[in-house]
Amino acid sequence: MRKNSVKDLFIATCGKLIGLSVLVGFVLRIVLLFNDQTEVAFPLVGWLEIFFLGIANDLCVGIIACFFIWLNLIFWSEGKYGKPWGYLIWGALVLGFCYVKFFNTIFNEYGGGASKIAAGFLGFKVISFGLRLFMPVLRKPWRKIEYYLLVFIYVTAILLNAVSEYYFWNEFGVRYNFIAVDYLIYTTEVIGNIFESYPMLPLMTALFVVSALVTWVLTRKTGKVFGALPCFFTKLKVTVVYGVSVLFGIGLLNFNTVFQTSDNVYVNELQSNGIFRFYAAFMNNELDYHKFYQTLPADEAVAMMNRFYRSDGRCNTYRIKDSLPEIHKNVVLITVESLSASYLSRYGNTDGITPYIDKLMEESLVFNKVYAAGNRTVRGLEAVTLCIPPSPGQSIIKRPDNANLFSTGLVLKERGYSVQYFYGGNSYFDNMETFFSGNDYEIVDKKSFTPEEITFSNIWGVCDEDMYRKALSVLGQDAALGKPFFAHIMTVSNHRPFTYPGGKIDIPENSKSRKGGVKYTDYALGRFIEEAKKQPWFENTVFVITADHCASSAGKTEIPLEKYHIPAMIYAPGFIQPGEINTLVSQIDLMPTLFGLLHFSYESRFYGQNILDPDYVSRALVATYQSLGYWEDGILTILSPVKRAEQFRVIEGAGEDIELEPLEQKDTEKLNRAIMNYQTIGGWMKVKTYRARL
């Protein structure tokens, strides 16, 4: 360092950390390019965007991230310890700590571990500032320790973020997105899942060792500046220069998003910066459809909806009248975690990991071309519960004011059914408890289990066998009441870390493999069905079995259709004739189809339709949290923010292979139908239903 000044120390430190951030980002892009999730087929301009724009994005984020280095410099002073300011500051910290520690604050409302983190930080500040206030001899060495510790934290954060992005990409095939935002909220489950899924002790040990070495390299020539304190004008000059740099970084980051519009999603993802993507997802967790997407005139959209669904009004209300008497059989809906159709031998898998499901499909009414509404559990639950298209941003399940909606549970409850939601984990996760209880479901989750009922659990909840045993017990009690029951069971075992009880299947329980998770899930489902056959209520019960979503949503297109294909069947020996439906259908159509088989007559607000109705229009609605897809007659329409719309010819190959060929000329009818379905959901949400009108 040329001069032993605090200003030089600040500039040198920021420069080194920004350089490290850019270097790590460059290496990470190379690693992600060779990841199994990535399909590398880029033109030259794609490679240039990935690396040149990627470096620019990393540089900008690095500049902005130096905020705490600047803040540390600003607070290097002796004046804050003088009377009365020192005592006032320390007193405020004590009060803040007590408030966060012992009272309900905004951090508690936020959820996760936010309140503990805030209390820990304030507790540390109380102790550290108090020591320096009452023991002046500690101030200079404290500044030195604080500086080295801050640099170490920065280095660790840069390296840890790179490792985290690698594993996130390995799971989802994208940079941080809405999923990562959700994970930040549910820290207990997510951190537990990480520790159960990966060798965290050796990984973190190696990370801390490398971080310490890098910190030493970056700080070994800092000079003797910790005794010299910057004057007001030094702080002002540094603040002005840093402020201008931050504004430039923010502007360039936002400008560079213009270039993230490649037809190949991997080019867009690889050139972007994960931290900036996380921020963008956090800020856009709810997207106003009318603000961000193409729209039709409101009356035109409603009129089109009414014609398409043969409905009335802005909330899509229509009368379903069956000529036959209603059949009030028990209904068991099972949504299996992450069960892609590609895992089943019926759809080309040769690993033999779903023997029971494959056998069960031969005895069921099977829908061979069902496509999930989204790529998260809440999207699958929304699809089979509300039977509506997925809305942009947050699932309705995770939004406020989501009680008293028109749901499948409501239709059944009005017919005297007991309505229950079974989940092996804690149902506060993903706001399930609030949503289902607010829509008149009784919740049976991990809190309902006695210790004797749990033979195995991981961070996500009890194993599927325990969940099914609990369901058999509760459903036996329901049947004894003499009225029909509706049980919606959500499984958890087919989820990373893929741990399950030993000795159940021929894949070792410590393998932590997806194949093991799928095969154990299949085994547990088989045990459940076989045990259910022994129950007196079995012959009067219909089972609907499907997946919440696929195991992976990664692909080179915005909506890779092959990653939305899920299995679905209706099983009821002696009542439902085995067979198969090969037309394209949506996940939102499954429960209305069941109601048709039970000959229900009701006033509906579902967008989901009876697949067996002669007037059924074959289509699928699939989405990410931003891109909204509508697939009909071999054409996929994708609506995206900034009011963008694209259309593709869907070319289905062998097995699960699907290619998308851009349409040169838009199909206006299909485009308008896509807009109509997604635009009118807002009107549907505004009308609450307190009882079904029969």
C-alpha cells in the first residue's frame, strides 16, 4: 500500500474484494457450463454475452456489495464514545436487543430464523460496543480485528455463494430465483435439508480454511493504519466516489437485463449474477398481471372466458347438471412429491423404480398426457385444490387473503364430507396451514403425530409409511362416523436428502439418491393401497393419484414441457373401468373429472374441466413464477413480463423428447385464449365463496 491512510485501505480492500468476486464468478460460469443440467449449444454471440456481460454484472454487484466496507470506514471515530453519545448509543442497542429478544417484532412476522439472527446481531453489538465504551484500550485492536473479520466474512460469503449457486443450479438448472426466496424464509427446513443432503462439515471446514488463506493474502500488506482515524472530509470524499460507483453499478445491472432475452434460457441465466437474480425475485414475488403482461380489454376478456367455459360473470360461474344421481364415495387424493412421468416404466424408464405404480396404472383410468401447472409443491396443491391457472408471482396458497375460496374441498364439504389435508411435515411450511385451514380443511400434520407413530423422519417430515399409517388410522375414525370423507395426502419422502427407513427397498437408505427416493415412495404407496384394501371403507372409495410437479424444471427453453409431464390416475376397482386417456390435459382438470365420474351437479367456478365431457377442449396451462404457458392444438403460447408473448410449434418426439419451433406468424386465437385464462384470474380471486350454491 502506497500510503498508510484509511482512504487507501478502503480503496485497496474494495478493489481486491471486487476482483475476487469477478474471478469467482468467471470460474463459476465455466463450472456451470459443464454441469449436467446445462445444454451447451450457443452461437458466438451467446458466448460473448455469457462472459463479457457476466463480468460486467459481477463487477457491478461487487461494487454494491462493498457497502459494509464503506459503513465500517464511516464509523471509525472516537467521537461516538464521548459523553453523552456513547452512553446513548449503548443504551439504544440494549433497548433494541431487549425489544427483539422478548417482544413480537417485524422479524417474528417475517418468519424463519429472522428474529434469532436479529437478536444475535444486536446482542453482539451490545457486548462489543460496551467493551469499547468502558475500556478505551480495546478500541484500536478492536478496529483491527473488526477489519480482518469483515474481510473474512466477505471472502467467505463470495465463496459460499459460489458453492450455493453450484448446488442450486445442479438442482434447478437456473440461477437463484423465486425458489431461493422461499428457502430464505423457511430457514429451519432448508438448512436442515442442506445438512442432511450434503457433507456439510468437511465442505464448510474446507471453505473456512480457504477463506482464511485468501483473507491473509488480501490483508497481509494493510500497513499500520488502524490507529489513524479518517477525518470528516476523507469520509465525505470516499462517500461521494463510492455513491457514484453504486449508482453506476445499479444502472448497468438494470441495463444489462435488456440482453437477457435470448431464446436459449441458459445464455440468459449464465450471463446474469445470482445475487442480483435473488434480489429481483424477492422484489417481484407478486406480479400484477395487468401491469406486466399483455392484456385484452376487460369486457372482451370476460366475454371470451364466458364463451369458452360456458359461464357467466367475472368469476367464471357456470352450472354443471348431471342427469344421474350423485354418488358420494369416499375420495382419497394423493399428490406425490416430485414424481416425474419419466420415472415410470410406462413412459420409457428402464430403472424399474416404480413397480407398484406401474402395476396400479394397469388397474386404473390413466391420463397419459397430464402436465403440471408449475414446478413447486404449492403450484400442484393450488392446481388440484382451486382448479385454476397458475397466476404470476406467488402461488395463491402463499398470498394473504386466500381464505374462503371456491375449492374442491368446498364442493365435497357441502355434500357432507369430512375434509382433511394430510402432510408429513409441519404445515406452516409454504403457508399450507393458513391456506387449508382457511378453506375449511382439517389439518393432520407432523404436530398431530405421537412419538410412537414416528418410525423415521428427516427435516421435511415423517416418512411416507408413517404418513400413510396415520391416514389409515384417521380415515378409519372418519368412516366410523357414517359419513363420506375426503382426504388429500401430500407425500414428502421423494425430496432431497432422499433418506428413508432401511431394509424397505433394494437401494441402500444411505445412498441419498433420487432413484432411492422414488422407489421408496413407490413402495410406501403400495403398502398404503394394499392396507387400504383390507379396510371396510375401501370398496366405497375412489383414489386419485398424481404428482405435485416434476423433479426438475431445468431446460433450454423458458418452459421445457417435458419437465412438466406428470402421471395421473383414478383407481376404484369395481367402479372405475381401467383404461387410458391420451388427449392433452391439465393438472387443473383432474378433480372436476372426478366430480363428473361421481355425477355431481353443482355451480362451479373452476377453470378445470371434466376431461370426459364431450365438449372438453384439450389444453394445458403450465407456468414458472414469471412465464405463463398455454398449450393447445400443438401450439405453446408463452406470456412473459414486459408484455412479451411468444408462440411455438410443439414437436413431440420419442419418449419424453419435446422440441419447440418458433412460429413465424402468431396464432391470434390461441394468443387471446392464453391471455384470457391468465388475465381473468384476478376477477376470480376477488369473489369469496362462503358456501356452495346447489
